[in-house]
Amino acid sequence: MVVITQPVAENGTPPTILETRDVVKIYGGGQNPTRALNGIGFTVAAGEFVGVMGASGSGKTTLLNCVSTIDTVTSGHILIDGQDITQLRQKDLARFRRQSLGFVFQDFNLLDTLTGRENIALALTILRRPPREVDRRVEAVAAVLGIEPVLDKFPYQMSGGQRQRVASARAIVTEPALVLADEPTGALDSKAAKDLLESFRLLVRQRSATILMVTHDAFAASHCDRILFIRDGQLFYQLVRGDQSRKVFFDQIMRVVGAMGGDPDDVG
Amino acid sequence: MTSADLALRNVRKNLRDYTIYFLTLTFGVCVFYSFNAVESQQAIMGASASSGLVFQDFSQIIALVSIFVSLVLGLLILYANRFLVRRRKKEFGIYLTLGMSRGRVSRILIGETVLVGLLSLLTGLALGVSLSQGMALVTAKLMRLPIERMQFVFSPQALIKTTVYFGVIFLLLLVFNTVMVSRQKLINLIQANSRGEWFRTPRLGVSVAMFMVALGCLAVAYAMVLVGGPARALDVSTLRWVLLLVAVGTGLFFFALSGFLIKLLQRRRAIYLRGLNTFVVRQLSSKINTAHVSITLVCLMLAVSIGTLSLGLGVSKSIAYELGRGAPFDATFRAAANPAAGPAYRGVDLTAALEEVGLPLETVASRSLAVRYYEAGLTVPLWLTQNGREERYDVRAYLLRLSDYNAVLALMGQPQIALPQGRYAVNYAVTNAAMARATEAYIASKPTIDLAGERLTAGPDTFHRQVMEVLRNQDFDMTMVVPDRLVEGLPPARDVLHLDYLDPKDRSEALVQQAEDLLRTDSTTRLSLWTRLEVESFADSTSVMLAYVAIYLGLVFLIAAAAVLAIGQLSDMSDSLGRYRTLRQIGTDDKMVDRAVLAQSLTYFGLPLALALAHAVVGLVVAERLLGAFDKGSVVGSGLFTVAVLAVVYGGYFLATYQGSKAMLRRQS
């Protein structure tokens, strides 16, 4: 396994959690291979809430799959927390996933046979954490996300928003280096989506989580610190929220989305 | 592409799903053929007349049992088919959505059913025919029959019967599947994968209470048959209650188990919160919850199977032993009143009668002894406990002179007896355990008889259980041994002539058998002959046949139980694939997942087996009491046999299930 030394954090700059370098992913060989990722490169710093946007087929899902170690890259490197995951062997990948990554999926992917509490605890028990610590950490993360009332309910007894917050709790409870969220608001109504995104902000602020969220929804994206726009497997544009209000940021996003069909220079 | 092509491709594509189904069909066909073909094994053996009769009786028994067996197998196949079809409902839905007609989809399904049916029928028959060859050798050895010529054992009748029986089952399948496709609404087919049913575990208190009731039922049932020792009589009405309690207890046990187990384990956080344990416990609990009825059935079937397999061999050996006991000499001729010719019996000099038909004793016998029994109109009332009531059973008793009794004992090489003044002896070679108990009770009461003005008393010290003649069935008479002078002037009841053959024995046997045919022509009295050879061959063949019937039934039940579990587990696995995908996404590695699958399979197969073993052991203890002690060596032997069969069939299904589950997971990733 290749360990690449972190760039030293200077005067309070947060360290880099995720870095992709010239990542290329080619599907299918022979006559007409598809370049799903075409030399994409970017970094995400600790404590950042980054959105990834792009049209269908832009490569954003492929990017997420590669970062989440569910798929492998054709060339290039992906560094998470200083570790090059493209160099990890198959059997180390599962360990890496459970130790360093958290996942939130569009359709929640909670285990329907387990209660909310057990779903969250599972992320810790597969890390062989002692029971007392498991209980304590589940309670703590549930308090932040406001899901204590549903902890002992089964997923089918919860609303969509509650399910997604339980899923988020499961993703964050292990304190992973990076949380990957794939269209987390896709199956939620607007109220639940807003609550979830505010929960994400809370996790970033209170528990210094780092979140990479793939979404096609400009409203969801407007809660992020920064948006990466992807087109044709390459980084097409970046937007940083900075000190702007969410409303202003949302308008900016809408403009970029509108321009996505054309040239980056069209963005004003 | 024709429907047939599609069907073929589908079978090939779903080969792994079909594995258990195919295995079960093949096993079923193989066992069905093998046992129905037992009669044909005679072809290679120099079977004697009496073993021929046994073969005939046996094929009738097998025919009856086979009806029941085909019913069990038919239901099993329907059950397996239902799961197979359920898994593919969505696929059929897609065919319909694509505009394929219902008729075409039905034809594809029919094609698949026919294909798998034919394949398993052919494979099963091939296996069955080869199994028959080995079975024939074992039969010959067990029945001590010589193998006269090695030849291919094949039974066309069994082949036709198997084909017809399974043909009918497949036909039913076709109807079932066609109805399924044509009746279902498209929306139901498309959405077949979404799981609707959900079962909430009852509250802890309810679970614990029900679990305790279950244990209570089982404990009471066990106690009813175990407590009280061997002296306690077990009658049918008690047993009915016991069976009911066992069935109810087993059902409740599995119904309450998951709730009970989960609550119990949840309190043990250190175990519950370890690795995938939470997931495993929840999976098991939801599975046992939804399938507790079929698990209960499996458990009961297993108990019957284990009991039948081990009891069948043990009992058949003890029956062989009991039957073999009835041959203290090489042959016994008997003469008694012919019931058709009226009650008067004037006595027959068997030695003279044999000379008359051209068989002087010295040409066949090295030793012989003629003995006469006398009639004094004695019946002995025995009190049997049946269905909770005492019932009187009258046994006829004949008198035998002390000197004759001692002469028979001497011929058998047994020590002589003496009768003190005022005593008589009772000899009754009773085999039935209930009758034996009743007889002992009667003897203990020191019964008396009055003969020629003298009163005689019997007691335990003058009670004997000698088998004193060659007899095939166990219908021994009760004999009262009295001082010689007291039978003076009494009418004869029957005459017997015991022989030990001259060498070569087979020549003597042939001569004696010839003589019997000639004696039969004289019919004012009933004459009969039993030889040791006949009795032993009958005993051997009867025991082998009983063992075969037991193994047949035991195997079928075992296959049925194991297949139901395997199908349940695999279909559950396919329903759970999404859960395993989630587990993998959050970082569970293959090893952890495999261990979780193993733990589930082990529990799923192990729990019913454990309870079934407990049931079977108690059942065996009861059977031993009911049927009388059979020798312990054979119990150990048949126990080992049972374990071996369990390991192969049950273990085989377990492995197939575990591997199948893992393969399903691998295919998914």
C-alpha cells in the first residue's frame, strides 16, 4: 500500500481529505470504449460540504463509485485521508470502507429487519467496537440528528426523512474521514429534504464531518460550501459559496446549470 | 426463438436455483424406484418358498407405503415449485409487459417443468437402477440367501410405476403453474419482489410465557412416557395425548423461539453487538417468525425419520431374534383337531403315520421325540390393560406329563425339572410384553388347578418360558406340566414330533417336506410341519423387509424435511440479497458475510434437528418399552446407521444450501 505524505497544513488551513489526480475510467473495450471519467482532478478539505452536480451521463455517479471504492479506476489516483485507494487490494477495500467511509444512499439502504438503533450500531459493530462505546456513540449521533424517538422503530415504521437521517447517522457514527452521499434527497419531499440538508450542515459544523454529495437538485446543492460541476468526465466549473446567502448561491448554481449545455465561458 | 428454446435457456441460466429442486426430484425418483423394485431382486437369489412369500407380502406393503410416499413427495415438489416460480414471477411479468401472450409464457413454463421433470426422472431412474444392484447383494447377504447367478436386476413394473406416479405429479405441476401465470394480474407479477408481509415480534413477556408453555408441554409429554418406569403400561389413549402435546409444544416452541431468543440476546450486549450478530439474529428471527409452521413440520418429520430409521433396524433385528427363537429343533410335525372336521381329536401316532407315507424316522432323523398334550378344558384368564381399561383375555392351556416335559428339555440340552408334591409348572413362551406382564401377574397370584381330585398350585418358581417346538408365528400355547399319573384317561389335545436331522441336512429337509405333502391328504386331523430352515429364512426375510420399509419411509421423510429447509433458506437468501448488498456497501467483507450466512444456515438446519433428536430419543425409549427390550447391540448399530444417513442426506442438503447461498451472493457482487 502506498502512503503519500500529506501536504503540511499551514497556518490553520484544514488538511486535504480527498484528492483525485487525473482519474480516468473507461468502460468497455474494443471498438467504442466509453470514457466515463476523463482525467478529473480536485481536492476536498476536512470539514467541507462539497456538492457534485452534472447531467445524466456526465460521470458524477462513476466518480462517486470510484471514490467509494465500489468501482476501480482505469488510471490516475484517488487519495483519501492520505491513502491511495487505487493501490489497495480487494480484501483491504472492505476494511477501508468500514473504517474511513460513510455512505448515504438515495433509497436509504437501511436493513429492514433491524431497528433504527441497530442499523446505526451495525456500522460500529463491524468495526468490533466495545458494546458500551456502541451504545454511547449511537445515542450521541442520534441526539445531533434528532432521531431519538425513532431509534427503536423499524424502518417501515419511519417517515422517509427519518429513515434518511437514520442512514446519515449510520454513515457518520464511525467518524469516517469522508461521507459520500448519493442523491440523498432524491426520495424525500421538500420539507424532509430541507431538514436532512440542515442536518448535514450540523454534522459538518458540530462533528467536523467531511461530506461529498452527488445531486442534480440545485436546491440541495445550495446547502453546500462548494459545488463541482462535471461534464463529459471532466471538471467543468466550480462554485464557492463563501459568505453569500443561500438564496444568492442558489441563483448562481441555477445559472451554471443553465449554462451546462454550452461553454464554461458562458457563465457570468 | 421458440418457446422450447427459451425454456432450455432459462433452465440453463437458472441451473443453480434449480439445483435443490432437481436434487430432491432425483432423490425421490431414485428411492421410489429402488424400493418398488425390491421384488425383482429375487431373480438373482435362490429364494426358498417361504422367502418368496415374504417377497410377495413385501411388495404389497411397499405398494401401500408408496401411495403415502408419493403423496409426501408430490406435496414436497409442489412446495419446491412454488418457491421456484415465486422467484421468477417478475421475469414472467416482464415477458408479459413485452407483449408476449400468456399462452406463450405458459408454454415456456411448461417447457421448463417438463425439461427438469424429464431430466430428474431419467437421472433418478438411472441412480435407482444402479442402487438396486447394490441393494440386491445386501438383501441376499442379510437374508442368508445364496446368490445363484449374477445378473442385472431390473424391474420393468417399478420403472412404469415410478414413471406413472411422477408423471401424475408433473402433470399437477403443469396445471398449477399454468393457472398461476394465467390468473395473476400483471401488476402482481411485476411487483412480486417487493416484500409486503411483516411480522412484529410479540412482547417479551408474551414470548417468554409462550416459550415456557412450549417447554411445559414437551416436559409433560416426555414425563408421561418416561416417568413411572418400565412397569407402567402405556396405552393408546395416553400416547394420543403425548403426541398431541409434542406437536403443540413443538409448534409453540418455534412460534415463540424467535421473540424469546432475540430478547434474550439483546440483553447480552457483548454478544449482540459483535460483528454481524445483530443482523444474523434479526434475520433468523424474521425467518423463524414467518416460517414457524414449516419449521415445526420439518422438526416432526425429522423426528419420525430418525425414529423410523433407528427403530426399523432395531425392531427388525429383535423380531428376527424372536422369530429365530422358535426353532429349538430341525423340524416339528404337529397334529391337532381339524376345526373343519369337528372337535373330536383321537390322537395321531406321527411316527407311524410318517412310516406309512414312506418316511421311516431313522432315514431322516438322528434324534426324535414324540410328545402328546392332553385336554382338560382349562382356560387361563389374563388381564390386559388396554386403552386405560382392564380387559380379560382367555388363553387355552394343555397338559403335559412331567416326564415328557423333561424329555423335551433333555433333547434341547436344558436341565431337568422336578415338581414338589402338590405343585404344577406353567410353560408359556409369550413374546408380547403386555401379555408377558399379565402372565407374570397371573402366576404371582399362585393359581390352582384341580385334577383327579388333587389340587395343584403354581408359582413364580415353577414358571418357565421355554420355546418347545418349531413354529413360525409366535402363537405358542400355554402348557401346564403335571405329574404323569394325573393325565390318565384324559383325551389327547395334540401330538408333536420333534426331529433333529441326519446329515446331510438338506437331504433330510427335502424328504421331510415331501412327507408333509403326503400327510396332508389325510384330513380328519390338521397336520402341519415347520422346519428350522423355514423359520430362520422367514425370520431373516421378514426382518430385512421390515428394515427396508423403515428405511424407505425414513429416507423419504428425511429428504422431505431437508428439502423444505433448503428451499426455505435459499428463497430467503434471494429475498435478502438487497440486505447483503447494503452490508457490503457499508464495508462488511466477504469473510464476515460468509460467517453470517453459515451461522444462519447452521441454526436453521440445527434447531429443528436438535429438537427432533430429543423427540426421537424419547420415542425410542417408549418404543423399547412397548415392543419389549431389543438387544442393545442392535440399537447402537442402527443408531450409527441413522447418524450416517443423517450426515449424508441432511448434511448434503445443508452443504448444498450453504454453497448455493454463497454462490447467490457472489453472483450478485
